[in-house]
Amino acid sequence: MRSFWALFVATLKNTLSLVESSKKKSIWTRLLPAFLVVAFIPTLFSFYALAEEALKLLIPIQQSGVILGLMLTAMSLMIFFLAIFLIPAVFYFSKDVEILLSLPLKAHTIVAAKLGVSLIYEYLSVIMIGFPILAAYIINVRPEPMFYVITLVVLIFAPLIPLILAGLIVMVVMAVIPKARNRDLFNYLSGFVALAFAIGINAAIGSIVTIDSQSMIDMLVKGNNSLTSIFGYLIPSIPFAIKAMVELSIVNLGITLLIAAGFVGVFLVVSDLVYFSTAVGVNETGASRKALKSKDYAKMTLSSNPVITYTIKELKIMIRTPIYLLNNIATVFLMPIIMMISILGGVGSQDEVIVMINSIPWDDPDVLAYVLAAGAAIGLFMSAINMITVSAISREGAHVYFMKYIPMSYFNQIQAKVYSGLIISFFGILFMLIPFGVLLGIPPFSLFLAFLAAILSGLLINYIGIIVDMIHPKLVWEQEAVPVKQNINSAFTLIPAMGLGAGLFFSVGWFDQPMWFAFTLFITFFILDVFAIIIAKKTCKVAFDQM
């Protein structure tokens, strides 16, 4: 236990870069917690409002426990998806692995310490999803005092099983596919595993939703939170955790903890069997070693516009680096596909959804206002999820000094990084708007206006991202996953984008004339874009001098 605790503390300090805590903190670093609280408020409020509205429907039919089931399931899915990328970074590809392998430590000690560190990261998902939903549940249901004790225990152990499941998958892939120990190849494999999991979950949810209607009616009529039984498909402890929280059952809480302890035991046993053999040589990477011919050299050294050249360089780096390709680029193209499968899976030509879509009067100006709001929201969302500009400086890492001595102004370099984000956002917007526009039958002119709104909103998010990353870059990291997967800066674009996107739909009702809404939307985003460009230009000189 002493070895585990010492290793856990040391690994946590190393992972969180706390070894530099003696360094004087800037005013931006000190204000970061306050900024984060403000940025998270719109999303937390949205989760609370959705949970409250759902409870108003569920409480009269005695099915309020469904909210707790949805909360635990959503947390588990998010934790598993994030862990697929987090586990390799912490367990295998961090620089301390080679040092730890040479120490007189058992495999399960190393794995347990790194599991504890990963667990700390995943508590952010618990806070983001759990707290607002629990607040709505407590206010509307008014549970007994014992509920709070049981819920606290459940939430502490909630991330454990999905985290371990991701860890087992990673270890099995490492053991079964020896070539996966190459860092670049494994980054590709982990991305495909996450994609397959996301598609599989959509199919599984579709099968749950299509449970025969008579069984669903019987559960609804029965009441007494009988619908919570449908949440046992993904994580085996969730049904017992729900019963423990709803029925205040110590027995079910004990079963939940026993299941979690069983998973921990299996994970540690597997780690003793395969971790040492799979962790050796994981920091290797591949190289083609292709000889450069004189023709290729002449082509590469051809003079061109520096901003365009820098932009192409940024795009090439993201395409050639597996972790950037999967997280910054592939996400933008895969998200529309996943959403399309989620929405249309199992929908037939005579279903109510299709009938409702066909009845929408797309030529109505009121409907056009909502189309424009949707376009702007898509621009915000697609530009935020790629995290290109908000990690542009952080991705430079220890080589950020390169930006200081090349013969190119800071602002031109910043512009090139923003352009690389805009290009990916542009294609993401097209991949989202065109298929859904054709499917829904939106008129081309309305779709074009929605595209313009998306470009303006995407421009704003990309410039906000680069401003945030200039002010607070994450330059100390050990492997490429850190600046994109463990960078808190992304919250400053993703969370406001979600809040602002939702606010656009609410603001449509404030205007009597839809044309006034359209005019206000375009003018507002245009002014905000110009303002963001000016701030970025003024910020870059000061920010780079302080790096």
C-alpha cells in the first residue's frame, strides 16, 4: 500500500504538471477557475432544465428513477469514450513508463496507481453530467437524507467500471496485436475502437427503444420505477445502483460495490499477466525513411505565400499525426454520420418522424428563422468539437520557441493556424448541412443562408479558440494526446458554443418579424468576428513575449 500511495502521488504530480507549482502564476492562470465556472454555467443549466422537464412527466407515473438511470448511463458512456484515449496516454505512452518498468514494483502496483490518476480525470464527467441532474432530482423529488449518502458513494465508484472496461480493451489489443505497441498505430486503433463503440451504442439504444410496445406499456402502468430495468444492458452495476438510490437499499449498494471490486480485481490480475510484456518498447514510432529526390526537394523549397505555406504545414502535421487526425479532423467528418444513424436508425417511410418532416412549411419565414439559428448553431458546434485552434499553440509544446525566431510575424502565424481550423470547420459544416438539408427538403436558398450563418459563427469560435490558447497554452506534455485530450482550454470554446447555440433558438421568439432576426444574427456575428480578430492581433505580441 505504501508503494501504491507514493507512486500514485508522484504520477498525479507528473500527469498534472504540478512539478512546476513553484513557478509564479500569471493573472490568467489565477482567474482560470472563475472563467471555467462562468463557461460551464449555460451547459449545467441546460442539463438541469432538461432533467426538470423530464421529471414533471415521470413523477406522476412513478418513474422518476429513470432520470437517475439516464444520468449513470450517460456518465458511463462519456467516461468510456474518453478513457479509450486516456488509458494509452497514462498507462503506456507517458515518459515515466520506462523508469517505472526498471523499478522493483509489481505490475498491479503501477497499474493501480495509474488507474487512480485516470479516475481523477474522469470525475470531471461526473461533475458535468451528475450535479445538475441530481440538483433537479433533489428539488423535485425531495428524497430522504439517506439518499445523499448512498448517492455520494455511487458517484465515487461510478467511473470505475467504464474506465476498467476501456483499460481491459487497451491491454487486450496490446497483447493480441504486437504491432499495436507502435504508438502511431495504436492511436489509429484506439480511434477506430471508439468509433465502433459509438456506432454500436447507437444500434444498442435503437434496439432498446424498439422494445415491444406491450412490454413498455406494462412497465409504465406498473409504476414503482419499473422502467429502470432497461438500464442493465451496458454496465452491470447500474441497475443495482439505481435501486440503491431510489429504494435507499444498503443491500443493492453493497452489490454495486462488490461488482466494482470484482472489476478491479480482474483488472489487476490481467495487468499482472500482460502489462510488463505489453509496456516494453511502447514509445517506438514508425518512419518511412523515404529518400528525397532532387525533384521533390525543388518542389518543397519552392517559394509561395508564407501564410498559405504555414497553413498547409499545420494541416499536414494534423493529418500525419494519428492522435490529431482522429481527434481534430476525423471527429468533424464522423459526427454527422453518427448523428444521421442515431436519428434515422430504424425509421421507415410511414413513421411519424417522416410524416412530421414532410409537413414542415420550409418556405414560411418563421421556419427560415429557425433554419438560420440551426445553421449558426452547427457552425459553433462543428468549429468547437475539432479543437484545432484552441490547441494550436499547445500542440507546439516545447518547440514553441520555433514560432519566435522564424521570419514571420506572430499575427501571420496565428492567422495560418486559424485558417487551418476554418478549413476543417468548413468541411464539417458542409458534411452536416448538405445531407440533412437534402433529407429534410430544405430549399437551396434557405440552406445557403444557413451556411453563411454557420461560417460566421465558426469564424468566431476559431478566433476565440486561438485567443484562449495564446493566453493559457499547455506547453508541458509528454505525448501528443495531452494538448488535445487533456487540455482544459477546450472548455472555453465547447461549453460557450453549446450554450450560445441553444440560446439562438430561444432568441428567435424575441422577434416579431423573422427578417429582423436574420438581420440581427448576421450583423451580430459579423461585429463579433471583427472584434475577435482585433483582440487576437493585440493579444499575440503580449502572449508570445510571456511564453
